[in-house]
Amino acid sequence: MKLTLPLFYLCFVAGLLAAITAPAPRYFDRTAAFQPDVATVVLLGVGTPVPHPSEFGPATAIVIGERVLLFDAGAGVMRRLAAAGLPINGVTATFFTHLHSDHTLGYPDVILTTWVMGRRTSLHVFGPPGLQRMTDHLLAAWSEERAVRVDGLERGTPNGYAVTVNEIAPGVVFEEDGVRVTAFAVSHGNWRHAYGYRIDTPERSIVISGDTAVSEELERVAAGCDVLIHEVYPVVRLKPEDRPGGELWPHYMRAFHTSDEEVGAIAVRAGVKLLILQHVVRMGGTDDELIAGVRRGGFTGEVVIGRDLARY
């Protein structure tokens, strides 16, 4: 096709604007290489509300070439993105399973640090109802910060902290260049809205449970997947706790979370190829106890205990 002079200039200007508004990914350490066409799971944080020094808050990255999909943003998420060799000036999209504090404490870090590191386009986030309200409050809390960085000597990018919030319902919530993300409802105690996610790429299918009790919907959605990333607790350690209200602890765990035996049974029925255990409510339990519980549930396939910054 032959471009007329006006059309040529329009295309030139459009390309120039795109280059200006979409900066190249910025990395703290880019020594780690990722396969260009195969989805890689990076466990950025596998922790719980317990401030374990080697387990940061819940966060998982699915990396497909240069695209990075972030699921949950627990405490320390930006440091873990940097350590994993992933962009520190913005990911492709961020998805929240639910709005518990341990899964969202790093959300303002994602909003503000990516901006300070050079983000100039809106951050796209997906999650349950309530996410817009949370985002509005976070931006309001740091309003003076934004004014100082933009109007002061830093001359920060105006609106570089912008966030586009998508409050979602179950179904396909993201689809781009052969990558599809599907949200599904799970049961997490009193939470009215809690989701898991299935990520389908041309080469792999990955399911992230989020926080959930035993879920028939999760089992249905996970059928035949390559990787199931599931939360867990060791059932052999479950007992009332010696504290006010501690007698309710077993009831709470069964209503909000999934035991190792139950996860094993789910993995068998769903026919998953690799089971990754994370967000482990240990209660003093060991890795061997967790694996033994999964085996009692009937799963004989590959199972690993997730560690921060591990890749699969």
C-alpha cells in the first residue's frame, strides 16, 4: 500500500506517541532468561499473614515472552519482581483473587513504585467488587506524594500513577494474542467475592486456586490442566488453639482453606500434571507431612512445595 504524505505523517505521529506513552520494560536485573513462547510460573511470594522472613506475601507471575501477568500483590511484591528479573515499571496486567490484606498489601507498591520507575500508561487491574473503592482510597492516601513528585523537582510523569480498574464476574476477563485468563468463583469463608484463575496459552494451561475451601468449581475448571497452584494446610496439625476464640480454629480452617488430603483428591479428579503447593498455613507442619497428606488424598503425580522465586 502506498502512503500519501498526510497519511504518512499521521502514521509517523501515531508511532511516535506510542513510543512516548509506552516505555520499554525496565529491569533491576535482567540476567534471568525466559522462554519466548512458553508460559513460565514464577512464585514471587508464597507466604501467609505470618511475616516469615523467607516467604513474602502472596504473588504469582505468569510470564509469556515479554508479557507478565501478576496474580495478587502481597507484601514485598515489587522487590520480588525485581529479584525475578521482571519489569519494575509495570506489568501487562494484575489480577486479584480477593481483597484480604495479605494479598493486597503490595498493591500501593505496584501502583506507585512502577510509576516512580517510569510507568507512563495506566495500570490495568482486575478483581472482585470492592477493588475500585480500595484503589480510590489508596490514591487518596498518597495524594500529597503524587503532588510532590509531579510538581516538585522530580518532575514525575503526570497521571503516570493512573489505574484502570476492572471489577469482574466469573468468565473470561482477559484475552490477548493467544493468552486467555478466566476467572471462576471459589468459596473462601465469609468473603462474598473470591476468585481463582485459569490461564490458557498455546503451550500450557495453569490454574491458580487463590484462597479457597474445597471447590467443585475449581475442580471442574482445573480439569486436564498442566499446572495447578493450590493453597493448603496439613490436616494432621489441625486442632483448637490455646487463645481466645481458638476453639473455632478448626472450623475456620475448613471454611476458608483446603487440607493437603483434600488438595490431593482434587488433583486426582482433575487430572493435573503438576501440583504446586503455596500459601501454606503450616501450624508447625513439615514438607514431608504435606506431601504425605497429598498422597493420602490419592495423588501420585508430581507435587512440589512452592518457594519464593522458584520457577516452573
